[in-house]
Amino acid sequence: MQQAEITSSWARSRLHGLGEDSEPSLMSEDVDPEGGLARAAGRALRQAAAELDGSPVALVLADHAARVVDLRCADATIRGALDELGIGPGVRLGEDVIGTNALGTPVEIRQGLLVRGREHYSAAFRDFTCYGHPIFHPVTRRLEGVLGIGGLIDEDDRLPVPLARRMVRDIEDRLQTRSPRAQTRLMSAFQAASARRGRCVVVVGDGVVLASPSALDLLEAPDHATVRACADGVRAGGERSVPITLTSGRRVRLICTPVERADGVLIDIVTEKPTAATVSVIGHRRARWPLIVVGEPGSGRTTDARRTAGPGATTLDATDVVLRGESAWAGDLRAALNSDGPVVIVENIDLLSERMTALLTRLVRTTPRPVVLTSTPGDHLDDVHAPLLALCNDRRDLIPLRRRRHEIPRLAEQFMAELSAPGRVRLTAETLRVLAAQPWRGNIAELRRVVEAVAGVRTAGDVIPSDLPASHRGGHGVVSPLREAERDVIVAALEAAGGNKLRAARALGISRSTLYNRIRALRIA
């Protein structure tokens, strides 16, 4: 079937009077880069481009006439090759222009087609292997365009086929949710929810935000970004209820419910009333010693430990063992824990050797002083550092910042207020939304560094997305729990293998090339 379609396409190409060795005559036409097809495909293109980053592959979105609407190149090599051919937005790649290809031919035959190297009619395109899949509107069944994936890859590489099909399913789903019916469902959900006077309710859809008058009165610019972040989390993982603190200081709970068949979220904003049962967090922590605080680098372990310990705490950091040697550090540890005094904080116990862990365990067991330990998560807590963990009467696991995106706008505003003169610099709602969408591998510490960078160049006025560092301007989309879990498994395997990718691949039961591909796709350093 595949070869028959290629043969038929070559015959049509000849009928158009095209020569195999002729220089393609490519002309640019007007296209709408913000049209319905481009908007529906935006998320799928961004996610796929991130997954393929560094590969000699291009993603091309074309309309029903095979005109390029959007073009994403995963590395400079493929970008240079396409630039040399003159391919860019607005260029039409129909069969009547360049003969058999993975965009124009699917437009003609209304089905997906893999075009390998020499199967391209035009000799200029024979270095490429490409797959194109048509996009049909789910409601009207009208051809909307074609999604093409290809590049300077092996002719036997069939990766473009399942990837393109998956992306087309996502694009077609979004075309359906963007239809007038979906917009009507969002409006109906909003009207039904806001019918009761004074009810604070917001509906967030794709390109649509509806808010009741009481919600508009309650929410300030950073709060809008927080609400959007919560809505994104719901669409990624189902119904949820999230307590937050608004810019005004008021505590509220966001009750988020997906709107069926509309790709939107209904959010009820309910004011939380303090109760007599509310207890001081710090008091609660101090009542249960020793305490271990576990979190990823940059997640706020040190801040949490110091806040819990209170003023006057003595801090020892296991990173100093490398600089001072085990003997000197052990002497400081004994001096601190064998005497009376305020809380002792021992940072980064994950770096301690088995010998030093045994010493710390003996001292914690007999010390008269309260102790707070900090550590990264990992298997070491069930292995070499398990004796320390067994002594702890309390454990606090800090959630990574990427899993509590609704807090990012408030934290960014807080850092900016600390770093600039009051009222002189303001993070716009769109900037806060962009920040909330970042992956934040470095957690709170990374967020603070980004805000510091902005404060260093912007001393007054509004901070817009283009003011952010280039590395933090793009939309990354909300990372799904499944991809987060996959990333954590791969990172753990690499750590267990000491960074040896072949051993890590064997432990995971996958090939080394597959592991390299997943490392690139998941942006594992």
C-alpha cells in the first residue's frame, strides 16, 4: 500500500511537469500563525520539540493547502538544512510544487505517508526521511492540515510515525474542545455556578477566563496566575482542592472541578475560617525531636530547618567534611552534641560516609540537645543512613516546587519585594503565569536566582515575560505525573550506576540508545 501510494504520487508529479533534478521554486504565501489550527497544535508542538531537543528532526505544521503554518527544529543542523532549501512559514509544499513529499502528498491522499530518502520526487529532499499525517476536524471531518515529522535520520527509523499519530490525536482533541459547543459548555458551567449572589467562581478554559464580580474583587494580579496554575494542574491530573494564601493575606481554598467535554476547569474560591484547633507549626515541630527534613536540592530544607529550630541554633554541614576532613568535622560534632544548648542542625546527612553516619547515630541517641537533620530523598535513607532515620521521631518531606505550582506566583512576588524598592517593580500576571509553567528542577533556590536576575536589570516598572532570562521565557507545559515518575526512576538508576549509562540502561531493562533518548526528552543533565 505504501509503495503504491508513492508510485501514484510520482506519476502525478510528472503530470505537473516537474523535473526530479529541477531546483524547487518555493514561494511564500500569507498564513495565519494564530489561527485555530496553530492554536490547537501549539501544545503538542511545544512538548514534542522538547522531547526531541538535540535531534536532527523538524516538526512541520501545514494547513489544508500544504502551506507551512508552524515550524520547529530540534537542532541547528536541521534548521540550516531547511533554511538552505528556503522552507519557512507560508511556503507551500504541495505535490504540484515539489512532487512527492510528506506534507503535500497526505493532502492529496487523505492518509498518513512515510517518505524515505529517495522516495521524494525532488532530488533536493532526498537526504530527508519524513512522515506526514493528515489532521481532520473531529466535528466537521474537514481536512484542517497535515502534521509532518522528519529530518536527517535513518530511513529505517520509524519513530516519526507513532509520534506524529500521537500528536495528531492531541491536535484533533483540542480542535474539538475549541469548537463552539465546548465554549458553550464553559459558559453554561460558569452561569450555573455564578447564579448565586456573592459566589466567588472562576472558569478557566483554553484561551477563555470567566470570573464572577466577587472573584474579581477578591483576586489581585498574582492571584490570577495562581488560579491559572491550579487549573493547569487539574487538567493534567483530575479534580483537586488546594488551600492558598492570596496576596491580601486571606486564606482561601480553591475547589477545582473539570468541565466535561470542554477542556476547562470550574474553580470555586471558598474563604477558610481559622479554628480554635489551629496549632503553631513551629510549636508542633519542636515537640518531636529528632526531626529529619527531606527534600530535593533547592526545595527549602535549610530554611525549614532553621525556622523550626528557632534563634541560636548551631549548624553543622556535612559538605564541610570534604574541606576539613572527617576528624576535624567529627570533633565539632562531638563538641556540639555532647553539651547542653539550643537546637543542633546537621545539614546534608546524605553526604556522610558509613563511618560518620555511625558516629552521628551514637551522638544523636545520647545528646541532651534537640536535633534537626536535613537530607535529599533516595534509597540511601533505607540503606546506609537508615539508622539515623530510625532515631527520628518526626519527618517532614518537602514537596518539589513543580508539584505546587500554585505557590510560585506568591513566592516570586515575595522575592521581588525583598530585592527591590517597595512598589517600584511589578511582575505582570502574564509573567507570573510563565514562571508558574517552568519545570523548576532547582526548586525555590532556582526561582529566587531568576527573580534576582530580573531585579538586577529592571529597577522600575512592569516586568514582562521578555524581561525574564532566556532560559525561563518559554512555555514548558505542565509536566505530567507519569513523566515526573519516569524521570525520577531514570535519575535514581543513573545515581545507582555512578553515572554509567550502560549499567543504568541494563538495570532499567532498556537499550543504551533508548536511555539516551529519554535523557534528552526529559532534560536530565
